[in-house]
Amino acid sequence: MDATDPGPRMLNSTIAEARRLLALSEELGLTLRVMGGVAVRMRCPSASRAPLARDYADIDFAGLGSQRGALSELFGRAGYEPHAEFNALHGHRRQFYWNPDLQHEADVFLDTFAMCHEMDFRARLAAETETLPLADLLLFKLQVIETNDKDFKDALAILADHPIAPHGIDGDYVAEYLAGDWGWWRTATLVLERVERYAAELPEFIQLPAVARSIDQLRDRVTRQPKSRRWRIRARIGDRKRWYELPEESLNPDL
């Protein structure tokens, strides 16, 4: 085993810890959902085995800004310590907590997620239990303009294990969302092409045919979706003006 590989015991403990925190949040009447790589691992069996398995630096959560004061109680009861300086500066939108005994970090986004693009996920928190919906998990991966290995693997795990369908990856939702914002559309369609190339070159990736079909279906659905007036106006400028943000490294989530 590679020295950087956390192994199945560490991965299992991360999933168990995420579920422990979710159960505690429910006891306290808080709305919390897992997002990012750990959420992908919870929803996608392919993320637990080669060639898509990877390690996780922390557990990312989506929560409500209206409940931010109660989050300190939640994580305090769970044995976590707040990152005092960061939370004082950014706590209205994002909070960090650390459990020194379990060696787990919790990164909590409130109301919105902002990296290369911004998404308001408040209306999506109650859509499913445990994690944000699969469509949102995929969109988060497709908005990373500087795509890396973990982003490719997570996106492929979602596409490999779930169909483009209302009960899987809701392609209609993805298409409608991207039709409202040219910048989001430009990045997502660009990254989807990269995901397709990555999959074709990934050794021993036996799910390639299924993923290729899902990408074609998703691309077709996005192409056919009528675009908003805002989308069409921004499309006239195109790539001549940068359409994405490059977040500071210190604030860049390990999704």
C-alpha cells in the first residue's frame, strides 16, 4: 500500500464520522448535508475501489446561514474545536472545525458555495437525506476550471454509478441550471470534455462505455435546453472576458 493511501479503515471511519455528525445535527434540529468528495464516496460504490478510489482531507458540509450559531454547539458536542480566527472572519459563509482525537476536519459552507462559480444550495438541502443531490455533486466537480485528479475521479464515480435520470443524475436540473448562466455553462461543458478524455485514458476503467453514454446524454440535454436572456447576452462576449474566479489557495476547499 502507498504511504499516502489512507486505507479502507480510514475511509470507513471518515464515512462513519460524517454520518455521526449528520445524526447529531438531526437531534439538534439542524439541516446539514454532506457535499464534496466524501459525499461522492457515500453515494458511489466505484469511489471505493481502483481506479477511482482516492483519499479525503476533510468532510465538507452544506448548511444554513440562519443556523450558523447552533453549529458551534453541534461540533462542540461532537468533540470538535473551532478555527477561531477563520470563523471570526468568514463564519457568516463558511466555518472550520477540527477534532484532535479523531484527526478529522469539518468544513461547513453556509447557504452558498463559491469557488470558480457560486451556487446557492439552500433550496436543495431538503431534497435528499445525508448528501446534496447527485446533480449538485456533479455540478460542483464540473465548475472547477483547474481540474485535478480528484475532481476527475469523483465526477467519473458519479457518472459511472448513476444514470442520467430523475432518480439518478437529474439531467433536466443540470441543463436548466446551466442555461441561466453562460459562465457556469462554459466551465461545465469544458470540464465535461476533460472528464471524457480522462476516462478514455484511465487504465483499467471498465465503466468507460457507460460513462461515455451518460456524458453524451447529459451534453445533449444541456445543448437542447433553451437559454436565458442573461445567458445569450453574456455569450456574445464569449471567452474574450474571463468568466470564472480563481479562489485563494487558503480558501480553496478540498472537495
